[in-house]
Amino acid sequence: MEKPTPPTALLALHVECAVENAEDGAIVMLVVKHYQHWSADSDKAHASHREEGRLVSTVSNGKVKYSPVSMEFRFGRPQPLVCAWFSLTHEHEHGSPLSSLPLIGSLNIDLAQVMTTSTASTTVPANHITKARAASDPLIATATLSGVELNRNQRIVTLHFRGRHFVRKDTFRLSLFAKRLPQERGNTPWRTIAAVVSEGGSSSRPLWPPITAELLSICHNDIDHPLKLVVSHASNRSICGTVDISLRSLIMGGDIRLSIADSNGKFAGQLEQIFFEVVPQHGFLDFLCGGMDIDSMIAIDFTASNKPCTDPKSLHAVEQGIDNSYERAINAIGDVLKYHHKGQQPKVLGFGGAIAEERVTHCFDLPLKEVEESQGEDDGMSVIDIYRSSVPRIRFAGPSVLSHIIDCAVAQAMGNDADQSIRYTVLVIITDGDICDARDVADLLVEASALPLSIIFVGVGQGPFPRLDCMGLKGKKGQMKSSTGLEVERDFTHFFRLSQDERTLSLPVLANKILNVLPDHIMSYARKENVVPLHHLEHAGLLPISKFRTTPPFELGLSSAPSWEQSSDEKICSLCKYAFTFTFRKHHCRCCARAVCGTCSPYRRPIPAYGVTEVVRVCEECMPFVQRGQL
């Protein structure tokens, strides 16, 4: 049987503690143990555990701060974490067996408790820390644990340069190098980050495409790390000149103009920085901890194919002490959703059933009204309680029509899309048979792909499920089309079929499968809509940096090209200020509509924003914005 595991994130766990009864300089070792080995047939961790690290530090002003420990965090699973503190006489004792060292305190905590708070930080008071020490030993008073997803350090840096006053006209190559660290292997002291070739042909004023790379790969997250820009001829790679820089100089500087020198130290030209940007990359944990709310909906199939609940062969059969197929699926799904929706009860819906003497309904709320009245003001029913109290009161009647249920989820997601907060809807449909309205469902799914919504189909029983199998519900973008030929915009649906022998099915397998797809669905929406977590900036300290060295010479947001008739009487080039003559001809840039000479407008590009699909003239001041897709 397939044994999938929940999706993981690589974390850096930071631990800081307050210590009493200890002098400055006293050595305290922290041992971190992480229970993370799981069985696909059990919802509990194995008894075995892994030691993540032994960290040694000294007391300073009554506090001990340790280096971060890297470990994996598994979404939607309890993960016991053990922190144990030992008093050392000498630092070299850290390799000794733990049984031979004096234990001064220990703490048991769930890693999920740390990571799913809004600040991903937890302070544990002294009464929760187990003390096992002699009277003379240090005392761990409080401990603060905080986790940072290492993905937060993956910031994307974009650099954009152009050349001025180059001594020679040519097509030039711009290369970015970083100095190697002592532990890095290589035959040269510098390693190549990126290299780009200028556009527009031979010119003394080259313009290069933007250089984009991860901050970690550029400078190991150290903005003072030495970097070098090298300009060379594209044809023979002979070097025109170099300049030493750092990211700090680009961040703190004003209008950056860097003179490059040749091998003899003579002036070879000038580099002008026209754009610099640092953008943090967010992971699923950023959203989970950063104020995102998940609204969950569970829809249950009450169609006639299930057979009455009094029939022993029914998938809704009520047997004392034995969960039926739907109960087992509901329990597995509930184990997933309870880690993501923050104390909110999932909304429960039914379809395909008839209530009392009414006709079949393809979408109705659970619990039923009479069940709510019998419960009084107690609204604390779990999903499984709602299901069990409703089953005997519903007549299984209709076919499997899912469009009404999906339409309800679409309406919920539309409200989330208009909300200022970050909200996401997850709809789980549990059904025993194939759908009868495949075309309507496909149309709705194409519409829903643009919304903050995931739809998980769970098939129970023997099926068959030919339409669900063939509708592209395997998370593959572009497989599903509407009746008008439109395609889904992103992966947000998935179909899971439980095995036929559901009595012996390992339900954590289903939970793990759902856990694996939900983060991908949510992140695909966030990237598509450029959504960022609400609290990530304050917690991670990764303020995005965006510096334009020039403002656009055209008006943003226009749907058609500006008219250049107003500049038809211009006598000089708007950029180089040389007067037009019979041989020094006047042209017009199709982006900004200014009068320019041929030298200042060497580029040819289509402009989709203006509806221009053929290549047209673009001046050198507009070209950087066309390259970055801002026009």
C-alpha cells in the first residue's frame, strides 16, 4: 500500500532561556530531540526519536541564547519536541553520553504549537519546565522557542543596469560575480552568479536585461559580501572593465553610477543602476502563521445508490461500535482540517437526499432543523455528531448532482476574494458514485479556479467514477475545459478514491494525501494573485526593497498607445538633445510618443498592453520597463 507522508517545511528553531542560580560564563548545553518518524497505518509517532542537535552556550546576564537548529516540520501532524538542558564543566563534555551529565531541566512541547501561532513563537513559564537538579545547579526559569521557515530567507534580487559613455561601440556582456567563501570549492576566488548580453546591437550605450537571482546564492544573505561586475565584449569575451560593489551599496546609495576601468586603470565607461529590488518568497507556513483563515466545507452524499442506512450493505449503515465508510472518511478529513481552520466549525452540507416528504434536494444544510431544535442552544456538535444525528432523518433519493454544492462554495469563495483579510475556502465532497452533471461542474470549476478555493473529491465504495477520473481532477492544470473552451487557471482540485476494502483501510493515508495537495493549492493562488501574509513583515523582518532609478517616461495604465502628434514639431531629440537634420532623422518612440533620434531608439519590441503585436520602435529609456513587463 502506498505510504505518503504529510508535506514538510524546513525550519530553523531558535531557543532562548532565562537561567537562575548561575554565574556569567557558566556552560549550559541544550539537547533537542524531535519525534518525527511516522507510520502510514497509525496516527501516532513511533517510539523512536532523533536527536536534532547539541548546542553549547554560556550564560550572559542571566540568559542563554543558542544557535538555530534545523529540522523538518510536517503540516497537520502533532510533533512532540523535547528540549533538555545539561550543566557542563568544560565545553568538550558535549560529546559525552547524556546519562553521565547533570540534567538541570527538560521541556516537552508540540512543534505545531510553536509554528501555528501568529508569531511562530512560544514562551514557556517555569512551572511547565521539569527540574531535575541539585541545589547548586543552574535553574531554567523560562524558555522561549521560535521557528522560522527557512524559505523565508529565499529572497529574490533583481538588478538592472545600462551603460553610458562607453569608449567603444559593441555588443557587451555584463557578468555578476561573488567572492567565494573559504569553505566553498573552486579554482578561482570568484564564482559566477549570472551573465547577460546587451540588446539593440552595437552601441556605446548598452542596455542589459535584468539580472535575477536568489539572495542566498548571491551573497549568503550577507549584504556586505564582496561582489564584482565585469563588462566584456560579447564576441571575444575580452574584458572592458570591472567594478567592485556590494548589495549594501546598492540599497543605501542614491543614483548609482559606477565608473568601470580597463586593465590599465583607464576609464572604459559608466554603469547606471536603473532598478533594484529585493522581494521575499513566502511559504505555506508564512500564510498559516500570518493571519490566513481557512473556511472548510464538507458535503456528504445521500443519493439513492448508497442504499438506506438500515441496509447492512449500505455505505451509511448504522452499526454499533463500527464506523461506516462515510464516518471513516469524515474522521480522516477532520484530522486534516482541524489544524488549518482556527477554532471554526466546518460547514456541513448534504446533497441527493429528501427531507421528510419533500422532493430531493441537491444542496441542504446540516444539521437539520429538527436536530438543531433538539440540541437547544448547544452549537458545539462535531461534524461526526451532525452526520450521525442526520442520517436517520434523510431519505436517500436522488442522483449525484454536484453543481449546486460547488456553486455554494463558489459563492463563499467570492466573498472571501472581496474580503480585506486573507481567507481561503476548502470544499471536500464525499460521494459514492459518478456525477450526472459533468458539463455544469466543468463550467463551475473553470470559474472557481480564479478564486481562493480548493475542491477535494473523495470517492467511497466501489464506484465506478469514470467522469471524476477523466475530468482532469488530478491536479493537472489545463486538462479541464468549460463548454466555451476556457481552461482552469491553476491546480486547485483533486480526486481521491478510497480502496474497496474500506473496513481495513488505513485512513491516515487519505489524510496524508489531502495534506500533500492543500499547501500547493493555496500557494498557487497566492502566487497568481500576488497575495502576501499579513504578519510576515513584522515577524520575519524581511521588508521588500524596490528602488527605481528612473520613473517611467510614459503614463501607466493606458489601454492604447499615446499619440505622438504633439511631438511632431520637436526640433531636438528628447534624450540626447541633438538637433534633427536631413541626415540626423527624427523618429518617435511608440511607448512614450516622444521625438527621438535613431541612436536613442535602437530597440524593437511588441507592446501587448497597447494591443500592438508587431515589433515597433522603443527608446532606451522605455526599454527597461518593457523588459520588466511593466508595459
